[in-house]
Amino acid sequence: MDMETFSQDPSTTSKGKGKSYEVEYETLSQKLVEELMQADVEHISAIFGVDSATAALLLRHMDWNKDRLIDKFMDNASSVNVAAGVTPASPASSPGPDRSRRSTRTTTKSLKKAEPAPTPQPFVCPICFDDSQVETLALVCGHKFCTGCWGAYVSSKIREEGEHRIICMGENCSVVAPDPFILRALDDDAETAARFQELVVRNFVASNKNLKFCPFPSCTNTVSCPAAASRSTLTTIVPTVVCGADSRHKFCFGCPIEGDHRPVLCAVSKMWLQKCHDDSETANWIKSNTKECSKCQSTIEKNGGCNHMTCKKCKYEFCWVCMGPWVEHGTAWYSCNRFDDKAGVEARDAQSASRASLERYLHYYNRWANHEQSAKLSVELYVKTEKKMEEMQLTTDLTWIEVQFMKKAVDEVEKCRTTLKWTYAMAYYLAKGNEKELFEDNQRDLEKAVEDLSELLESPIEPENIPTLRQKVTDKAVYVSKRNQILLEDTAQGYLEDRWRWNVAVEGFD
Amino acid sequence: MSTVYTRRLSKELAEIQTETKPPIGIRLLKADDFETWIFEIEVLGDSLYRGERFGLKFRFDNSYPFSAPAVQFVVDSGMKAPVHPHVYTNGHICASILGDDWSPTLSVMAVCITIQSMLASCKRKELPEGNDTYVRTAPDNPKKTHFVYDDDTSPFPSNRV
Ligand SMILES: [Zn+2]
Ligand SMILES: [Zn+2]
Ligand SMILES: [Zn+2]
Ligand SMILES: [Zn+2]
């Protein structure tokens, strides 16, 4: 088995090997991203001679585009300061000379501006109307509110709205709270403060084309992949990355698809998923989990990932996908993956043309959906098998290591079924010709190898056959992994050589 | 936070009921608790809604006033939402003051007045673009909808979450 693809050394952050289907990238922890962010902040703070909290507001306002910020700031610093919420819109509207950020004094101002109080009155917070609150906070604009209200407001913005840009509570005021103010308002609410920090980091990452946040829930890692930062590179590479926090956090750097959509380009994957979405009702029946035996018509339920089916009643062996006899799949002319285009010849009128196009789509969709389903089923099956093997470990003298081979093989099957799934999307859009045939040869070889391994994984396990099974499974898994690499490598090379021709217009291709 | 919410609403209610009378055309119909208040809104003078009366419903939770109340027109008990380019037939309103532009210094009455003047300044009685689609898929609470405010053209709602 290809150990390179399994090992994840957590100490190294650089990923991506010399294979053309892999892209070079780095994974960054939130702390590392914060350091990058801080470097930008300090740079701007030094140039403009402002404190780092102000520099941070200015940078966030300009989406972290330092050059543009410097340009604009040199041109008109005060208008940039106002737009970024560093200073109030018009200095005249600032109430009074008291610009201190924090005041523990009670104010002499009453709520109703119309009646100036002749005698000092206690400060009444205009939000909570509580006159027992003596602690107040105000931003540079001087709009004063009690600390309790500031805390509740800042916390609500961060937690409910996921907002890091927190503007003053004063009516029509657009001054933005700098980070130290926010932390002070949150007082000792460390959880909300951490959420705020995460929102700030996300904003930084979103503004930087070289970076992408891991889309998996509650993961805070970032991937840096300059090789896939420009859209034009997405016509030659499929930038699949793993965030580093967890090997299951695999996603595409080039598009929003969560998971590995190799070997298919982002633009083509998007088209395919859109098509599946649009045609989902038409295609739904095909996803059904039960079918009839084509010989005796009894109902057959699929319960494993293997497509080699044997009818319990009549013992007829057939392929779950094409419902054809399995014998044919065992021979050299296994052709379950290729769409037989004879219907196209008969398509003389519009109606049969549209039927032919639906049939063509269903051919690819059926196989796409089946690999997806099979991948899930093999994992389910593995869970059962694992339990059985653990029991065996207790009753026999097999060691834990000796019963582990299944796990790696199941992982390999799952990975290759994902590749296979996407090869059907690829084949659907590939223009007919030599290149497509070669692609389908690779697809067929991988599919055949995966089906063989899948079948092996479903064979009954007895303590005495474990050593033999282990040898067979390990050998097959190595072969499957090799077929997968061949397919991915050839497709990736094809992109670099501009060898693939599409039957539709693909974004980025002429 | 919950003490702020009740103290604040008590204060607002006292002002509405006694201290300062609501502006003409705005009348409190129901405020039995701190969960739901209903106002009657009428546009007086020269307007497309002359003679029409609408119910404006406020729903609060303890995030008020730090987060906007959920505000919509009443569309049951014989009442209908006004035909307006920013009001859906399910009563939901696309107004920035109820979303991004909400500020804790605003109040229930400020919302009533804003909605009243939104109706008063209306030039064409027409439904928002995509009303049917929105109404079919809209969440019960209008705050769950993320409206894109586009001033005088039609709003483009999309469901959050
Ligand atoms: Zn207060
Ligand atoms: Zn202010
Ligand atoms: Zn992750
Ligand atoms: Zn992609």
C-alpha cells in the first residue's frame, strides 16, 4: 500500500508531493495565521505612526490590501479614518471634550438634551435606563453607555451575528470599536473573546487569496496554497488539500466542494453537481436501494459495497450497476463503465434525442451515485467486520496488529470509490475520441480492481483463514492504490498538456 | 441581560402609555407581556394607504435591545399586510432598521414611526419581486431571513441557516 498517502506527520506543515495530481500547500494553525496578521498590523502601525489597534481597523476596512491602504491613506488620511470607523464622521458632532475611553465618573448630562440640568444628576444609561450604573465606557465619539450594556451589545454582535466589526451603539454613529475596547467590554468572558479572535482571523483569511479556512465545523486551521490562488490555474490543477488537524478534513482549495473531487476540474465538478441537482427528481429512482433479480424477479437488497450480486433465490450472479451477468465483468471485456451510444444513432427526432440524452445522463449518474453509496456501505460493513475481528483477537492468538489490515484496505476502497465517482462526471463531459477511450480504460481498470478488493472484504472471516485473507487483501489494496495513482496521474498530466477535450463549454477553456 | 430587557420594555411601555403620547396614526393595541406587542398603524394625510389600517407585531426576547425585535405586519384575525414593494404578503418587512442598521438606542416607537413613514412615502402599490417564492420558503421569524437592502429597488431575501 502506498504509505505516503496514509502517513500524516503532524510536525511538518508542508504537504504535497512531486506527483502532478497533488498540489503544494501548507497548513497553518490559527496561531500562525495570527502571527501573519500581526506582522501586517505592525507594518502599517510603523508606517502611519498609529497604535496597532487603529492599524488593525484600517487594514480590515481595506480588506487587508496594504498597498491600497497606504495609497489611500497618503492621499487623504482623515477620510480613510472616518470610513474605517477610526474617527467620528464630523468632529463637531462629538459631544463634549471628554474623549477619554473610560470614565468612572457619573455624568452631569441628563437623557433629555432639551432640559439642561442645573444640578448634577446621576448618569442614566440611555439603553437600560438604569441610574445605578456608574461604570461607563465610550468610544472616541464620546457616546457613553454603561459597561453592562456595552458588554451585552458586544457579546450579542459576536455570538448572534458573527460580527467582528462592532460599531458604536450611538444613533447614526459609525465609529468602530477597536480590539482593546472589545476585550474590555467583554470583561472576563473568555469564550466570547476567543470567538471574536476567530472572527478576526476568518476575515483576514477571507481577504487573502492564498489562504482558505478549513470548512469543517469547529476547525480553526487554515491552508495556504499560493499555487491555486489564481482562477486561471484551476484549468490545469485540482487543488485538493487536507487541513492538518484531521486527515478527514479534505477539501478543495479552488471551489466550495468539501471533499476530494479529483480528477475533475473545479469548473466541471460544479457543472456536474448543478446538473445532478437540476435532474435529481428524474434520477431519484435509480438511487433506490432495492432492485429485482433480472432472472427470477425476486427483490434484492444491497447491503455491502461490492457490486457483484448473487441472487439468494436463483443464484444468478450479476452486476448491480448494469444488471448484466457478472461473468462478463470478470473477463477482459468488462465494459460496465462505458456508455453504449447506439441510441444516439436512432435519435432522429427531437423526442428520441431528448430520451437519448436522458439515458446518457442516467448511465453516468447511476454509476456516480452507486460509487457514492458503495463507499458508505463499505465503511458500514467495515464497522461490523472490525467488531468481529476484535472478538477474534480475544478468542484466538492473533495480535491487534494482525487484525488491522482491513482498516487500511477499507480506507483505500473508500478513497478509490471517490475517485471513481468523479470519473463518471469527467466522462460525461469528455468529448468522444481517443483520449476519452484511454481515460475510460483507466477508469475500467481501477473499477475492476476496486470491485475485486470490495468483494474480498466481504468474504466470510474465520480465524483459520485470516493469514491468507490478510495476504490477499494487502496485495489487492496495493494494486488498487497503484491503479488509482495511474488514473490521477494521467488525468493531471492531461490537464498540463491540454489533452482533454470537452463536449460543453468549460470555464477557462476557449 | 434579562433584567435589561424587562426594565427597558417597562420604560418604553410607560412612555407610550403615559408620558409621551405616540404620534398620530400609531396606537397601541396589545402589550400584555414582554413577548408580543401589537400596534395599529395608519397613514394619515395624502398617501396611497388612505383609510387602511394595519397591525404591526413586535416579538421580543432577552436579546432586546442589543438585537432588533422581530417585527412584521399582522396577517391573521382579519388583518392584511399593506401592498408595498418592501412588504411580503406573509407580513415580513425588508427594512434595514430591523437588521443591519438596528441600534440599541432605537426603540419600539422609532420602529413604528419608520414603518409608518415607509408607507407614507410609497409611490407604487406593488408586491416585492419574488413574493410568492419567498412566502413559500420563509421562516416563521423574519429575523432568520437575511435581507439585502437595496433602497428603492426590490429586496432580495435569502434564508439564513
Ligand atoms: Zn446600560
Ligand atoms: Zn458613537
Ligand atoms: Zn480542519
Ligand atoms: Zn474544486
